[in-house]
Amino acid sequence: MRVRDMKSTLITTGIVAAFAAIVGTPSHAQVGALAALGAPPAPRVQVSWDRYYDHAAIGQIAQQLQQAWPNRCRAGSIGTSYEGRELWLITVTNFDQDETLKPAMYIDGNIHSNEVQGAETALYTAWYLCEMADRVPYIDSLLDRRVFYIIPTINPDGREAYLKAPNTGSSPRAGMAPRDNDGDGLVDEDGYDDLDGDGHITQMRRRSKSGRYIVSPEDPRLLIPAAPGQQGEYELLGLEGIDNDGDGFINEDGAAFSYDPNRNWPWRWQPQYVQGGSDYYPTSLPETQAVIDFVINHPNIAGAQSYHNSGGMILRGPGVPEDELRPQDVRVMDAIGNVGEEILPGYRYMVVWSDLYIVWGGELDWFYGAQGILTFSNELFTPFKYFEEAPTSEQYDRVDYRFDRLLLFGEAFVPWREVQHPQFGTIEVGGMKKNFGRAVPAFLLPAEAHRNMAFTIFHADHLPQLEVDTITTRRLAGGLTEVTAVIGNRRLVPTHTQQDVENRITRPDWVTLDGGVVMTGAIVPDPRSGVGVEQRQNPARIEVPNIPGMGSVTVRWVVQGTGPFTVSVDSVKGGIALRTGR
């Protein structure tokens, strides 16, 4: 460096140091920029939302959130997986209030190993709620009123395998508990094989005059069907693999092909010959049992969300035609799901069995059927996002290949290359990488996570919100007072779904009067008539079967005394509220 340049550098460095001494070291918020809306300008926990995190990193982010926001976030675990990994739990709320007395929103992701962005979406939700509560009054209010139980991945073994082992975009789907899929007495002995050692499982093709595929004139990477009567050039041989066990089949027995964790739940479960992937019996998987135990031990859970991929769907149950949601519950889910289509452009609100396929023993059906919890399952990402329009069918091209050419500049594709195959001879392998197609590209991932989080927050906000609206009194003869209270629910979700009411899953809501000696108590179904239905036992605490969404319940007591009177409501899924009046 010349002396003049050195002097210039020293002077510049001195000016910057002097300025920093005056104003302090610039934070992210102080750097010369206008913060964009929708994200914390200077987060206490720095997380890049353009990648997929392994198990250790998810746990580290959870711990960092707890350390940065100790009154807002607590990190823990609900149990361990088959291979001994923690099922990380992140609880987010304002811990100045008792979390067990607030309606809770349960969120999980990544039940299928390859459906990785479910974990990032759940993790993003925890991060956003923690970092934005002091900045956005709505989030502050939400955490005062709600608790979020967030489990980023309920299949950490499979996720780890997807991230770190050669795979396709669709494998593995299961966890990593060994299974004998082909019934030969061996387990997982014939899975995929990474023939070229590039870390991806892609397609195999072989030149053949009898093949029925030709190279696309639009994109030479793509094979398209030959026209009738046209000479073919290639035959497709499936995904990379060899016949490891000498049974004449390729890729027929590996972790990628065994059980399905979303067919292992104890509601409408069916054995393997009816529902493939259901495994030996419901809850045979430790991850399934851990979630069930957690939910049963947290009866304040009033709403649930599971994140899958892909297809751009907001799914509700049932998974089979033999089931059906109760009509009152359908109306609530329709109201939330229709808003979801607005929040998530390109997504469709759908019913699993009638709009997608039949699922026996699915998670969301257990949540609703066994627990009476309104539950959605979002299939994250859709080809609509490639060009912000519904994809069209083309003869010589595909929308994903075009997206890769125009926006990823070919990064998603493994070029075709020759390899020697022990059964097929000279072949070529190539195709799309595992982290393309179902997984969201980096620059789209934050937006996808944010929009899906916003939908789940909308659902959480519409969990029951109870208030004692009014207390009115009327003096009666003999020192008695008639006390009438109206209990209102300011949100869409009732304190008990109709499924809950009909099957008596959760105890009734308790509306209690304190002040004086209660002589009689009653629910007044129709306040206009004034006729009550008396509760003969323990009349001071009226048992209310349900407080409907955006509705109210009227109760009445006759009391020895003149007050003041305090009316309190205690709902397992609706929280607590009280009011005092004369």
C-alpha cells in the first residue's frame, strides 16, 4: 500500500471510530436504512429464513429465543424419537399470566420427513411472536390472551436423514424405525443408492430404440413422451438404485418406503391391507404417542395446525367418508378456511377425503374426533408461486423446469452423466435435486412461512374469548335478590365444539356466583322468555355445556343477600373471566 493510501485509510478509520464513540456501534436498526414492515428491525435472535435447519440448530434457536425472551418463550421437549432425538417444544405466551388458564394453539410440522418447510414455518412463528410482541400491539394482546405450543418437527429422525443423506424430494417420508417392507426377513436392505455420489437421488435413463421418451426441443434436460409412431430415444428406469438383495427388484425395501407417521393415529385407524403405512397398530411410533400424551395433558388446547408439503392446500377433516364434522363445527372451519384462501394466494380450502384422498388414522382426525379440537393441515407451497399464476400444461416444457431456468439459472438440476449399473449396464443419471419441487426455494421461503403463520395466528385469535358482559340484579321479597349474568364469547370458536359436546370430551364451563347464599341457579336458554332450566345440585356453580362463538349464554340465580356479587367463568378451552356488580 502506498503511503498516501495508508494515510487516507487511517484518517477514514479514525473518523468512523470517533463517530462510533459518539453514537455507539450501529445496530441493524441504526444502519442507514428504512426498516421494511413485517419483520423485527433488530431481532435479539438472528435467524436466516432462507435455509433448512437440522435438529441441533432447531434446538439451539429454541434455546436462544428463551434466553433472549425469558418472559415470553420457554424451550423444552415433549419426549424423544425412535433414535433418541428430543421432540423440541417452544411455548410462547406472556408468562405473567398462567399459561394453563389461556386458550392454547397447538402447532407442529414435518410429520413426514421430506416435508421440511413445516418445521421452518413453525419455528418462524415462534421467532416472530417473540420478536414482534413489543413492536406490534396486536401481538402483545395475542400473547396476553393465548398460549402457543409449537413443536417444529415431530419426525426429527426422518428430517435428519432427509437433510444429510442422499434422497429424492419425496424421501424419506417415514421415520427411521426399521421395517421389513418386502417380507424377506431383512430390514431396509434395498433402499436408494447414490450411484454418482453427488448427494442426490435422481432419475436413471438408458438409451434404447424401444424407449418411449425423447429429449424435449424446449429444454434438453427434460424427457417427454414420444408421439405415437415416433421413434423413441430413452427408457426411464426409475430412481437411482440397484438390486441390493438379489430379489430382482430395485428400491423396494428402505426407510423411504416403510410406515407413514400420519396413518398411525388412534382414530379410524386401519391395518396395512386397508391403509398402507399404518404400521403395526395405532401409536406404535413413539413420536405419535408423545404428541398424544402432550395434548391430553394440555386440555386448554382449543385449536391445532399441522404443516405439511406440498400443493397449496388448507385441509380440514375428515379423512374418510365414514366420518363427518358436525355441522356447527363445519361453519366455524369454513369461516376460518375462507379467510385462509385470502391470506394464502394460490391455496385452496379443501376436505381431505373428498377433495384429496382417503386417510385412515390421520393426525388431524384424531385431534378433532378424539379431542374435539378444530384442526387444519396446510400443504405448504404450490406451483402457483413459481410465476404467481396457475400453471398450465405444455407439450415440450414444464413449469418447474422453466422456473429453474429463469429464476434459479439451472441450480436445481443435476446434469445427466453416464454411470455403470450392475444390472442395467451403461446408463445416465440426472434430474432435479431433492431440495427442489416440494421444498421452497430460498427467496420464497420467508414469505411462505409468514403467510402460513398469519393464517394460524388468525385461527388462534379466534379461539374463545370470554367476557362477563353484564350483571343485573332485582330485589325480591324476604331479602332475596335475583342475579342475572350474560357471558359472551367474542370470537368464532366456541368453548366446546359440537363434537366435544356430543361426546362429553371436555368438562362443562363453570359460571360461579360469589356473594350471598345461593338458593337456586339456572341457565336461561331464551332470555326473551325469561324461563330458566334449573340446576338442582350445587346451584352456585352453573354448568354450561357450551358458550357459542360470537354468541352468549345467560344464567340466573336467586340469592339470600344484597351483594356485591362476583360472577366468574372458568372454561377449560376458553379461559377465565370475572366481573363484580350490585
